[in-house]
Amino acid sequence: KGEALHDSALVSYREFLVDVAPEAQFESHTCGLHTLRVIYKSYGLDPDRENLRFRLGLDTPANPIDPESTGTLQPDMLRVLHQDGFAYEFLDLDDVDGSATKLVDHLEGGNMAAILISRRENAAMHWVAAKTVADSDLVILDSLRKEPYRESPTFFVRDAVISCLLLQPSASTADSVDSSLSEGGFALLDTIRQYSVVKQRRAEPQR
């Protein structure tokens, strides 16, 4: 009964997103955690109560022989989102214009997105949240920025995005099959490919 009430409450927040500011990041590997925390807060959920840090396993190295291989990986993020009643869909980033349009439509529909980017400053992988659209621009919540900032949808997808999860609450998610491991594994491989694609695009002369 408690889980059913949780799901119902989650769905009811879909059209009434709470206005939240980016969370400050003080650890090198917690961008994914902060991204999910602001998304949960926006839907009126308490990220501390949901124990996101532990459940994401971001402090456990992905490679046992490399203590620096910590952070939020797609399989763990998808598993937690599924458990907490979120439906998700990956954008097809090979179609830049189509992905940009779909992302804008998704945000304008009262939903949010978790986006893995290659930072322009240093090419490091970094999770951010996209909450809404303002004057045709995406509004980005970034744990390395004090304030939200704007990005052109098409340019952002082309020049920075290496993985994008469209998120929305769904009361039926808890009853569906959890395919987070397989989908997350595929997403990891595709992220490596997209990272190379974005790097190549940045090296091309601007027309």
C-alpha cells in the first residue's frame, strides 16, 4: 500500500515541478548523484529519504583494481529510477535534429532529463539535468554551476551530449520487467562511441 501511494504521489507531481536550484558538487565523482537529487526534488521527492547515494553505488569502484573508477553508471541509475517509479527512454543521438526536437517536446510536456555530457572545458564526462525550455533554449541544472544556464538544443546535442535519459513518472513502472542491467550495459557502450563522435565534431571546422 505504501508503494502504491508513493507511485500515485509521484505521478501527481508530473505537471507541477518544484523550482529547484543546482546542488553544489564538492566531490569529483558525485555529478550523477546531484543530477538525480535535483530531479527528485523537482518532483517533490526527498532524495535523502530515498537513500540515493548508497543505492547508486557511486562510491564503489567499477573496476576493483582502479580505486578512482567511481561515479554513477547508467545500469545503476536505471535500476534506481525503475525502483522509484520513473519511466525512461534514451535519445538516439545519431539523429541530432530529431533528438533536439524530441528533448524539447519532452521538457515542454512537464518532464525532465538526465544528460551525460562531455564538458567543453576539459572533455570530462559529467551528468547534468535539463528541466525546462525558455525562449527556445534548454535550461540546464549543473552541479558545477551556481545558477541554471541555457543551451541551444541542437548545438548542445551536437557538441556536448553523449547520453540522454528522458524521464517521467509512471505508476506502472514498478510492475514492469526491470531491464536496467541490459539497457544500461548497452548505454555504456554507446556512451563510449558517442564520446568519440562529439570529440570529432568539435574538431571539425565550424561552418
